[in-house]
Amino acid sequence: MASLVSRFPGNRQATLDCVFLTWVGVLTLACLWPIWAYRFLPMQDYPQHLFIAHVLSTFDSPGFDWQQNYELNSGWGAYTLTYGLLRLFATLTNIEAAGKLLTSLYVLLMSVVVLRAARYHSDVQTPWALLLIFPFIFNQTYFLGFQSYLLSIPLLFLALMDLADIASRPITIRSILFRFGILALLFLTHPFSVLTYLAFGLVMALFNFSDRAAFKKMVASLVLVTLAFVVWYIASSVQANAPKHDWLVWWWPLNEIAAFYFTMFTGMRWFNGVNFFALTLWGTVFGLLLYFAMREWKHLRVSAPLAVLLALALLGYIILPHWMGYYSYFNLRLAPITYVLLAWLFANVRVPNKAGHVCGVLVAGLVAVSINLHAKISAETEQLLPILAKMEKNSAVFPLLIDRGTTVIDSTIFYQQHAHDHYYYHVLVGGGVNPLPFPNPMLPLHLGQNHHWPTPKNLDQFPQDHWQALLSGYRYVLVRADNPEPIQRQFGFATMVEKSGPWTLLATGNTRAPIINENH
């Protein structure tokens, strides 16, 4: 975020401490390791994003029945970059590896943020606190699987740093092209981060109000982004084939908002017992930084703009609604933003190199905690594989997910950790349909609007003896429950095919999946 112009500490330097760069390299590799070491990523919404990209990549393939059940949205804007990259990677490898490549890109971009931010401090001291950004990579929204939003986080900070450079650098063709490129990437990734950029950018511009030339250049950039965002949002909201969904606004209780925030520091656990090893590591690293901050208190330079941005992000986290329009976790998406800002503020603390190595070791331990979570959640997801091996291609699947949670991370906060695992059927076996797509009209794929697939909610509206007729279009009932026996009795017309862990596969006896007209 540069010096904004001179208010941010330090100036950009050409070199960084080699030892610090080594730690950045080691921690980058450590963060990439769990993405490739385990088959399934521990990301709640990830299977559905992978499914959408897979359908987009193979929509015209005669081997799949996608065209019978889905419609494409050819619009552009939010999510375009994510699905575009997934489709590109899928041309080079399989769809599973494509998803891992995209997640790896997120890690690499966060490393770029660390390196670029470090250059603003290297003339004064090695910014050891920036290493905290690496364990922050595996934040709550990572485990929730908000893949497009995750990719937008490093783009947001790179765009903000570039905005600050407007005030301190002459405008050149190169700078214009870079600025346009980074803003276009941000715009094509996630709308929430575009809104965050506009809010933060306005604060940064106000800090430069006394420099009218810099202020005008920054505001002009913000106005252009605002106009582009408004035009896109209006156009994407009135698509004819977009799914209809009620516009909702509601808030989480304050205690749950606080619990969500602090799970970052307790091993992604809170209501069901914290991870004391993770808590000890975080407490030690923050204690170390606070010790040196207090020791150098009289000489400590705190960046006022960074402090204001952190305060603004925390305020938004507390007062914004949890659900806004089509988006859940609306306010909670600010949590990883505040973590990066917090690490950046601590980068102003002068930490001796020996203590910096201790900081690096502690950070590596925190990354190891996340690696362990990857391994355990992947093992939970792998319980689905024997079920998939028994399922036929291009089948309609009725997912009945009674138990969607996990025993690895907090089952209250991450109560839907496995809610989208059934999409692995469509990705790994191929084809077919299920009735549970995202209602967001901005996504590039929707269920066909002239068809209706009964959902689990529909079952509650009919007596049990009507269920067989209601589900006549489905080939399988896929159940996830600790005790599937009562459910098997309720679906007495179906035959059990396979059971693995909490998963049970029931076959309805239908050899094909006829589409049910919504008028029936």
C-alpha cells in the first residue's frame, strides 16, 4: 500500500534480506504441500465450484447429459476469472488437478503480497511479522470453500498498493496497463472485494486530500471502477434465465460473530473445544511481537492509514449483516482482510533476526496445524469413494444430507463442511443432475428453468406414501447420516447399494432419470 505518499512507513527498496526471502520460500512450499499431498481439499463449497467448471468444460460432450438439465449463462463479471482459469487448467490436465492449480495460484499470489509489502519496510528492518500472512492463508473462508473470494484477496491488496502508487509516481503507459490489468482481474473475481476496494480506496484518497493532484488521480480511478461495477451488477441481475431467489438481509448474534473471528487462532475450533497447540503457537508469536513493540515503543512508527483501514474492516465485520442478498457470510468475509492488515501493522515492529527466526519457526508450526486439518478432512471425504464406484454415469441423484458436518474442525461453525460432497459424483463419475444448485444468478450455470427436480424440502409437503412417485425421476438417493436405518425404512421402495462411513447409497429402481415437468 506504498507510502500513501509518505504516511506509510518506509520506501520501496530493490532488495530484501536473503534470510527473509528464504523463509518466504519455505513457507510458500509448506502452504502448497497439503493442496497436493491429499486428494480432497478441505473446502466446503469447493466441490460445487469444481462441478460448475467441469460442466462448462464438457457441456458439449456427447458422453454427458448436461444439456438436458442445465443452462449456461454467458454473462461476464464476478466469478469469470475463477471459472475461466479452471477451464484453462482443465485443458492441460484433469479437473481435480485444475482445482488444485487454482488453489495453488491463490497461495502464490499471497506470497507476492508478502514480498511486495515487505519492500516498504526493508530499509528500516526485516518485516518478520509479514510471515504471519502464511498461516492466515488457511483462514475460515478457505475452509468454507469460497474459492473466488479467496483468489480476490491477494488481488485486492495488490490493487490497493497500486492505488497508493498513483500518489507517488508519474502516470506512464506501463503503470496504466498494470492498473487496468489488476483492477480487471479483481473485477472478474468477486464483487465483495470490489466493494472493499472502493471503501478502502476512498479512505486512502482522503489521507491524500491535501495533495490535490494525487487525490484527484485516486478518486478518478475509484469513480471508473464504481461505474463499471454498477453497470455490471444491473446487467447481471436482470438475466432472463437467472434463478429467482428472495432477497434476504439478516444478522448473526454478536457472540457467534466473535467465535467465528477467533477460531483463526484456536485451530478452527471453538464451541467443541479449542486446539491448545494452535492457541499456544498464536499466543507465543503475538507475545513475541508485542514484547518488541513495547521495548521500542518510543521509536515505533504506526501507519495511520493502515490502522484506520483495520478499524474500518473490523467495524464492517461487526455491523454488516451475515446474509446480504444472495450471499451468506457477508460480513464474515472481512475476517481474512483484517488478518492481513494486522500482520502488516505488526511489520512496523523492529524484530531482531534471531527472534525473527523464532517467529518463522512458530509460523511454520501454525502452517503444520493447517496441514494436519487438510489430512483429516480429506480422509473424511474419501469415505465417499466406495459409494461413487457403485454409481452409474449420467444419473439423477437425490442428496439427503442429514449430517453435513465434520469432527475435525468446529461442528457448530462449520456445520456444512460436507454439504456439497455429493457434487463429486458429477465430477468423478460424470454427468447427471441433482436439485441443489446455488441460487446466485451471477454464476455461469443454472438448472434448466423449464424443469423441476423435487428437493428434500418437497418431501415434507407430502405424505411418505407419495415419496416414490415424487422421486420417480431419480436414479439414486444419496444419504449422509450417522444412523441411516430410519431413513432406509422411510425409503422402503429403494434398495441399498453401498454403505461407507456416514454415506449410504439407495437405488430407486429407475434405470433412467426422466425430467419432471414443473406443472406436474
